[in-house]
Amino acid sequence: MGEIRTETLETEAVVLPEERRGDRVPLCELAGGTRTAMIERILVGYDGSDLAEKALDRACDLAEHYGASLTILTAVVDRLFREDGVLTPALDEEKGRELAAKGARKARGRGIAEVEELTSLDSPNDALVDVAGDGFDLVEVGHRSRSPLAELVLGSTAKRVVDHAPCSVLVVR
């Protein structure tokens, strides 16, 4: 396996005037002519699991870095399959709101100024894709490893979001 190198460059970013921006993603130009996308709105799927906590932490890191707003979405569905494949009752709507509020408190505690909480009655993948269409620049979602049979029967929320979201998706493991 090859070596991976990272470098930190001291540079200044300049926001491009509106007429020089791309149609879909605001851009900035770094000294030396490098162009990079700015992230203004981040949507994170949050169900209170360890992976959701990890995705929320990463979303907070990016929101801090870019000064972006953060929306925390908890989906409440009729039934859920646990990682071991057992069908269980899902969250009720009130529990979903409580989880979204817990995630929002954590984000605000990290210093994120603009935090919104949403609860959806749709499946997690449908909810994330639908809400992402409201002008988000990035969706963050955790990825659970499941058995091949569970993947075949249930599918993967992360894969469905990657395949159908109208914006970039960051899958956190």
C-alpha cells in the first residue's frame, strides 16, 4: 500500500464575485489559483447511535471550519431492523424529537451558532434525500456494516443517500 502524505498550506481564500461562481456550488479561489467548494449548509442523519454520534462530530468539525449551518435530522419509521437482523418497533415521534434535540444540544455545545432540528416520519434514506433537496451542500450519514443477507433484504441507508441525494454525501464509518 502506498504512503499517504498530507500538507498544511498557509494561504488566503478570496470569495469569487457572483458572476464567477458556479451555478450550483459557491466557490472560493485560493492564492495560486486553486479553486475549492465552500460548504454553507450541512445536513446530518442522527439516531443517537455510536455511528450517528461520530457523524455528528464530523459534521460539527466541518461546520466550525466553514462557518456552516447544521441541520440534525432524526427519522422515525414504523419498524427497524437491528444490526443482528431482528425486527423491532421503531422510535415514536416524541422520542425522535428528543433525539434530534440531544444532537442539537451537542452541536450548540461545540459552538455551532446555527443549528436546526428536524424529525421525519419517513425512512431515514427517504428523509435525508428529500431534505437534502432543500439547498444543502453536504449530507453526512453513518454507515453500519451488515451481513450480506441483511444488505440484500434491507439495503443500506448510506448507499441510497449516496445514489439519490442532490448534493455531496460524506459517509462516516
